[in-house]
Amino acid sequence: MEAQKIQQYKLKKEPKIKKNALGFGKGVLLTFFLAALAGQIANLPFFSILGIMILSILLGGIWGNTLSVPADAQAGVEFSSKVLLRAGIILLGFRLNLHEILSAGFSIMIIDIVVIAFTMSFILLLGKALRINNILSVLLAAGTAICGAAAIIAIAPIVKSKEEQTAVAVSCIAVLGTAGAIFYIVLFPYLPISALEYGVLAGATLHELAHVVAAVVPGGDVSSDSGILVKLGRVLLLIPVALIISLVYNRKKGYKSSDFKNLPVPWFIFGFLLTSLTNTLFSISESIISIFLLLSMYMLAMGMAGLGLNIKWKDFVQFGFKPVATAVLGFIGLLAITPLLVLIFRIL
């Protein structure tokens, strides 16, 4: 009798398990499809400035608001927007070689520290003055100061950001970074600075690596090398900034030192550091690094697509124009200190 009950229980459970597994697969596959489509669009003129990650969240948003996402696929979408996003950030560490950044000179790290310290402080003050949500202010500050969407999605779980807040921040940064790259390209012939200094400014002030890569083209190889190096220095500083935000944010929430193990410390950031150290200390072939970075790009893109699928346009309406104004003013403030950045580079 007992054996019969067990058999009946198995018959009831197996279809449900299979259904859930199928739905999970559909969700992950949908995010992969959107990421792959974004990758193809990113190869087109102009869209390359946006990059695959930004296009992925836009495509996800369009799909989620025009076509329905099956309920059973939601678990797969969540997996992409959380687990794959973090895995992508960890693999992104293989882009960094700490020796190259350190050997580039003291001036680059000083410039990156000044940019991040100023921009984070300025945007947080702007957010308070304009009375926008504190979490949204932190996300906009991190996206502008460090490395665009990658910084936002790294900081979001620390401050317990809602998906609509993360999406608004990513969208603001995407538009501003694209506009900034175009502005730099048009302005380059009229700037009283060398190609090397132009690359440093682009790397220090533009939001996404894709924006920097696009903006430094007029300056040639010299601008490209310096711009990417300065930008990667900002990416490296994501680690201490994330830890500082975690400690400050959670101290305000009333955590005690004895509760440290319960703090939402972004442990995947340490994975990012580990992959950076691995790439620095060991000789890894360029082909293997390329594979890791390709995986990272698509994991991040799938995660962004997952975020986009959960966004509703009404979420943007509820935040109003203030987050956009904060992001714009923050970027203008960063551009205002560019003479200081050039001076630091020339002196050091």
C-alpha cells in the first residue's frame, strides 16, 4: 500500500518538475535570443556606440511591454538577471591586467580616484537637493563615476534596488554616454590638447567602455590606448567603491559589527578581483582571454535582457524627470572638471 502511494506521488510530481524545467529553459533561451539580437544590432553603424548591453535591456523592455512572457519562464528570466549578471561581472575581470594599469603611471590612478570621488559626491548631493530616491541616486552616481551599466548592476543588490530603479538608472546612463561620445568626436578637432590627453579625458569621463572605444577613434591608436587604460582603471576601482557603499549603506540600516556575516557584501566582486589577479599573475593566451570576455559579454547582455523583460513603461513615469536631470547635471559637473584632470596628467 505504501509503495503504491509513493508511485502515485511520483506520477503527480514528475510532470510538474518537467514543466518547470521546460519553463526555466524557455526563460533563459529568451534572454539569450535577445542578447544575440542585440549583438547583431550593435555591429551596425551608430548602434555600436550603445553597445550590446544597453541594446539588450532596450530589447527586453520592448518585448516585455509588447509581448507576454510566459509565467513558467519567469524563473529562467530571473536566473539570467541575477546569476548570469554576476557571473558576467566575475569574468569581466579577465579584461584587467593590473601590471599595465600600475605601470601606466601614478597620474592615471589619481585621475580615476578624483573622477570617482567627485562624481559620486556631486551626484549624491544633487539627488538630495532634487529629492529623488536615495537608492536611485547611488545607482546614477556609480554608473556615471565608474563604468556605466556594469557598475549599476554590481551596486544594485548591495542597496537592494528594485528592478525599475536599476532600469531607469541604466537607461539614463546609456543615453548620456552615447550623447557624450558623439559630443567628444565632434569637439576633438577644436580641443587644445594632444591625442594622448584626449584619450585620457575620454577614458576618465565617459560612462561605458563602448562609449570610450567609440569616442577615441579620431585620436588614433594613442588616444585609444590611453582612453581604454584610464577606463579600465575606473573599472578596477569598482571593487573598493562597492565595499564602501556596502558598509555605509548597511551601517545606516543599523547593522552591528557582529552582524557582518549577514551584510549583503557583493561577494561576486571578489570573484572579479580573483579573475583580475589571475590574468595579472599568470600567462594566459589571448585566445582563452577572448573566450572568457565573449562569455562575459553575453552573460551580462542576457542579464540586461532579463532586467528589461521585467520592466514596465509606467515604472519610468513614476520617477519623473528628476533622475534624468540628476544624471545630466552630474555629467555636466564631471565635464566641468576636465581642465583639472588635464592639469593633473601634465604635472604627474
